Amino acid sequence: MIKKKNLGFIINFSHERWLGGSNYFSNLFEGIRLYSNNSITIFTGLNKKKLNPNFKRFKIVYLSILDPNKKINILINYLRLLILILFKRDLILESTLKKYKIEILSHSFPLGKYSKIESVTWIPDLQQLHLKHLFSLKKRFKRWLDIFILKDNSSIILFSSKTVRDDFLLNYNIKKERTTVLNFLNKLPIKKPNGKLFRKFRKYFMISNQFWIHKNYDLIIDSLIELKKENIKPTIVSTGTKFDWRSSSYYETLIKKIKKNKLSNFKILGNLSRDQQLSLIMNALYLINPSKSEGWNSAIEEAKSLNTRVLASNLKIHREQLGSKGTYFDVNNYKELSNILKKVFLDKKKNKRINYSKLYKINQKNFKKFSLTYDKIISKLGL
């Protein structure tokens, strides 16, 4: 067996603020627990109650220097950044992590080229390159500065897709050998999800994204408006967080548009338990993802695991994730999407359902592969 390594993770966002990221780490931690002998320590500056409830089985350490509510940390963060730039080491955080015998800091900002603790930096997406108008000048500069620092100070840079890695290599000067790809996967529960909420809807499509502006909800709504002209009203069930840090008014704008056009067939359910979420995905006609930019979409992975068909915008990343199993539409063409929705909605053929136990076995096999791939990546560090 590969020698045990003490892994550290910094989780400084609430479960509700970024559900996709929270679920990503929950699955990664579970894979580490099941298929490696490595230890996990989670560092945070938040109240533990704000984190994913699944994290409770792992060691969670509160660090004062990570607390976003302490104003002194603004100054400390600038100091840490300056030291990292000058000396290629985040000496302040490194000294703290050493107390907990951390050997690898994973999925976080790097500790520095000369740090005695290895750093695996995770870049889930590069939205700032493709959707510049959604980022203020300050935010774009922050992302540029982060990449400028991490590309020279990370032990290895981890991407969730080849598409994003290719974009990164095209735009930034770094050797491909210092990067790697880990397509993440969500682990299905052993028992078939038994949420009953889906029974409220006879035939429905589902969109499972947070109400963030790049998720392109407008395209869905415009498609429904178009179909309403023909008195065709397919049900769209939507789940996800309503807050977007880049556009606080985006959700309210969507609601006004929905009410103005009397789209009673657009159902907003908010945040749900995973059991209800999986049941809805499993029984949907299609999962829809109209997003304008992605890294590796977790809802699409859920749909794939549950053998639910997917309608997705024609992004390169979606084609990498779905291949021939996806049905694609122009990310800016609501009429094209409305035609697809119309065809599926009026089709009287029923979806073929696969026995859940069979789906679970396939998922377990793929989840183990995902977990062992991560273990292989970190096992090469520090040799």
C-alpha cells in the first residue's frame, strides 16, 4: 500500500454559497476515505455549521487567519501574498499547517515553490477568459494575479477537464508536465433515492444550477415564452441557490420576467436534500444545462450516473463531458432550444429506465477509478 500522507484542505465557503464545490469536496473526501490510507484535515475560518454536513466525519480545524469576519486578516492576507511573491513561500500559513503535520495542501492556493509542504492547486474553470464582461476590472486583475503566482508556485496544477487545461496552456506559459486532469464523479447512495417531490410533476425537464448569471437561465425562459405562443407549456423544474455575488439583481430580474409572461410552468424549488435532487433528476425527461461557461458540471455527472438524458449548450466542455450521449443547442439560440423542447414534450414515447442496482454498480466502479486517480496524482508528490 502507498505510504500514508497527511492531506490538508482549506474550505472557506459555506455549503449553501457554492453547492457544486461543496458536493465536489464531499465526494473527493469520501473517495480518499474509501480507497486510500491518507488522512484528511479540513481548515476553515467559518463556523463549522456552515460547512457541508458530510464533512463532520473528518477533522475540522478553525484557523483564525482564515476568518473573513476579522478585519486584521485583510492586512495579514496582503502580508502573506507579499512574502509569497518575494520568497516563494507562504511562511505564515505554512508554519500553521506544520503544527498539524500536513504534507500536502490540496485544492488550494499554493504555499510556494520553496515550501516544505507540497501544493496541489485546483482550477475548476477559466470564466474570466470567455466571459470577461461578467467580471469587474478588479476581479479580472485578481484572477490574473492568482494565476501569475500559482503557475510558478504550485507543485502541480489540477484541472477537472481537458478543455480547461488546454485553455490554460494556450494562454499561460507553463509546461504541460506540471498539470494534470481529474474528471470528478459523484458517488450514488447505495439505496435508490426515494424522494417523492417528482410525483408533483407528470412530464418535466430539469435544470439544476445555481442562479448565477453565466448559467444562462434567460435562454430557458425565452424558450418557454416562444412555446407559449403555440400553447405548448412544458414544465421546467429548477433547483439551486438564488444568490450570485457578481449580480445581486439577476435572480429578481428573472422572477419579474417569469411573472410578466405568466410562466406558471417554470417551477423554482430552491435548495433540496440530495435524496429529492436525485429523485428529480432520475425521473426527468431531460436535464438541461444552458450554461455559457463550465468547468465540469456536477449535475450532468449525476444525470449520467442515473442514465438521464441531457440537453446542453454547445460548449466544448459539454461535448467533452457528454460526447455522443448529449443533445446540443446553440448557447445563444432560444428558438433552437424551444424546438427541441417541443419535440421531446410532444413525443409520447416513455423513457427507458435502468434498474437502480445496476446503475449503482457502474457508478461504484467509476467512483473507485476517480478516487484512485487522485491518489495516484498525490502519491507522486514529495518523491
